[in-house]
Amino acid sequence: MKAWDTATAHRNDTVNAEHGWERFFRYGPYGFLGLSTFVAAVSAPFIMDRADVYAAAVLVPVALALQLWWGRVGPTVVPRSRTPQCYYVARTLIAFALTWCNPFFSVYAILGYFDTGRLLPARAVRPGLLVTAVIMAGAQCGSGLPPVSLMNWVAFAALLGLHATLTMVFAQIGDREADHARTQVDTIAELESANARLEQALAENAGLHAQLLVQAREAGVADERRRLAAEIHDTLAQGLTGIIAQLQVVTSIGESDPALARVHLDRAATLARHSLGEARRSVHDLVPSALEHDDLPGALKRTVTDWAERHEVRAELTVTGTVEPVHDEIAATLLRIAEEALANVGRHAGASRAGVTLSFMGDELTLDVRDDGCGFDPAALPPAGGAGGFGLGGMRARAERIAGTVEVETEPGRGTAVSARVPLVRYGR
């Protein structure tokens, strides 16, 4: 970004300089012509005869008319085409004639040093500069054009050599600056192209990120469906199969052995109650009741408060960042992880304090559950399972279903910290 800002600053400076030169080429000739005409008029009684005065009186309006015409058509013509070349030649001839009449008109002729490169093709730039150098040397040789004495001719030759050398040096410098300007323009164009590609890549990355979140959600939904299907098969389906079998036995022996039929009927009722409990547990796992009337921070607060009252342990919830609506699946996952982590604290940690922190961090949501209990050796984690919970492995599985992670930091005697990090999916409930 620093290189981009530097290139932008260079481009702004270049644009400002170009605007300044455009104003000079538009209005400068009028100023030079007016100044040279004023000085020539003041010096006319001393260095101009009647013929020179008449010639200048004709040529100055012609020069003004030429400049007015160029100010109208110049901005619309193709650079270095035939029209600007004709304008340059006509202006140079008029400047030469005026300087012949009065050397002070060389102030007007000096324009040739500034715009030769803009008006003439590259092969004619140096000859054009040499013509301007001849006019300037003639004006400065002491007698005007033409030189009238040997001394004036010597001065003219020396001044012409000086002007020619300076014009060639300045032309070389101008060529280098033009190359440098072209290089800058190319660099800026490359930076703009690179910036456009970068913006396109960022847009593509944002699209891919959103697509990955959707795919992760879909994968989590599919995984949860498989889990529920397996759970229903292992509990409800088997329970219903057992109930049907018991009822079939009751139907077959109901009249011949009522006592045995009663035993099988009791077994069917027991299986029905067990299956009903499993069904309620499955529904409870699918949609946590704590989220039915509260958002995630509210459900967590109530869960932490209830847990603290049951276990008589000081516990508190802290929410950081800007609270945003969280998709049901994300909220349910974090709530289940918090419940299981607190359950582990109550069963194993022997802690006196516990803390739960929910952090909204841009596109991520982090849940931290800490305690000051006995801790444990991470290398000797107990196997997942047990009544009422699914352990650290289960918490990790829940987080992975929604493209999240669960990390555990603990040491024996130093407490435990469980950190769950999941993507923040801002879907309304």
C-alpha cells in the first residue's frame, strides 16, 4: 500500500505539472508578445528606422491573429500533426522578422525553446531549436540581424555556439525526462493493474470464504442428520422393535398364560417409557430449550447461573465485542460445549471459581471456559463417553461440524481452560 500511495502522489504531481504547462502554452505567448512589443516600442526611436517600424506594425497584429487562431484550434488538433507544425513554422518566421526589425522581439522568439518538442516531430526538434538559437544569437550580437561588423559576426558566432550547445544539452535532458515520465506512467499503469487484480483476488477470496462457510454449514447439517439417524436407529427404533415383540408375545399367550402375558406387557411399558425418554433427550439435544426465548449471551448467562447454584461454585459470564445475532446452529453448538465444559468442571475439577467468556471478534466467535480446579495431564485424557456427557472429544466433534476448533490448556494443579473458536455466521433466527 505504501508503494501504491507513492505512485498516486507521483501521478498527482505529474498531473498538476501538466496542467501548469498547459496554462503556460495557452497564455504565455500573449505575455511574451506583449512584453516584447512594449520594449520594442520604447526602444524604437533609438534602434529602428521607419521601414522597421512599419514592418513591426504589420507583423505584430499578424502574430496576435496567429496566436488567437491557435488558441482556438490548438486544443483539438492531433499532437505533432501537420497543423501544429505549420503553426510553429509561421510563428518562428514572424518572430525572426520581428527580431530583424528590433532585437527586443527575441523575447517573443524565445517561445521556440519551450514548445518545439510539443509541436514538431522528433526528427525536427533539434533543427527547430537551432533556428531559435540563430534568432537569439542574432538579437544578442550587439547590432541585431544581420550583424553589421566583423566584431558583431564574431559575437554572433560565439553566441550561436553557446545557444546551440545549451539547446542540445537541454534537448538531451528533455529526452531523458520524457523517458523517465514514460517509465513513471508505465509503472503507475502496472500498479493500477496490480491493484485491480488485488481487488479482484480479495473479492474472489471473500466469495470463497462465504462459500466455505456455507459448505461447512451444509456438512455440519449432514453430519448432524447422520448422527440423529444413528441415534434414532440405536434407541428409538430398537425400543419400538422390542415393544412390538413383547406385544406380539402378549397377543399369542394372552389367553393361555395371563401371568406371563402380564410380565411381557410390563416389559413393553418399560420399553415405551425408555423410548419416550430417548425421544425427549434427542429433541432436547436438537434444539436447546435455553435458546427458545434468549439469544446466545442470555442463554449462556442463565446456564452459568444455574450451574453455579447447583454446584455452589462462584461462576460468572463475560461478553466482549459487539454482540450480533448468531445462527441457531452456531449458538446451539457453543451452548452445548459450554454445558459440557461446566459439567466436567463440576464432576472432576473440584474448583472454587469458574469463568465463561464469549467474544465476538469480527468473523469469529470464541467461547472460553476456565476454572481454578485440579487440572489434569492432557496426555492422559479419559476416554469419551459416560452418562450425561460426551467428553472433550465430543466437544471437538461438535465444533468441527461447523468448521470450528476446540483447544484445551491444563496442568495438574493449575486449573483448566477450554477454548472453542467457530466462524460467526450472522443469520437471523
